[in-house]
Amino acid sequence: MPVRVVLDATVLARPRLRDVALALTEDGLYQPFWSDGIIAEVDRRLPQELLRPARDFLFAELDRAFPDARVVWPTTVLREVPHVAGPRRHT
């Protein structure tokens, strides 16, 4: 069984980093996971010039290529780990 890894918005919002990270999953090095909250954060971090149809296509392709990657965080995790429940605030 491969290592399980949560890919956050920092990885998924950057095209080159996303491509490399996901290529490594296709080689079987690890199993990727992300949540609706992470995808929402990716959506906020993508360039404003990227139109909604392109964003929706990206998210649909992630779901198509990695159908088991999207997970629902248990409620206890959302309560105990603040940055999982909402976007991180960078200063």
C-alpha cells in the first residue's frame, strides 16, 4: 500500500508543482488526497485571469484522474485542526 499524502492548495494551485506531484502518484509512489475545502482554497489561489470554465475543467479532471482522492474530513478533525476548517492566513 502506498503512502497516503494530503495535497494542499499550495501544491494543487501551482501548475508545475501540481503536475510533478500528480505524476509521482501515477508512478505509485503515494496515494493523493484532498478535500472540498482544499479545492475551494485552490480556486481562491488560481490566477484571476483563469476563467470559470477552465477552473471547473481542472477540478473535473482531478476528480476523473484520481477518483478516490477527494475525501470528507471527519468532524473531529475540523474541530481540532483549525487550518483544515478554513484557509490559512499568510502574513
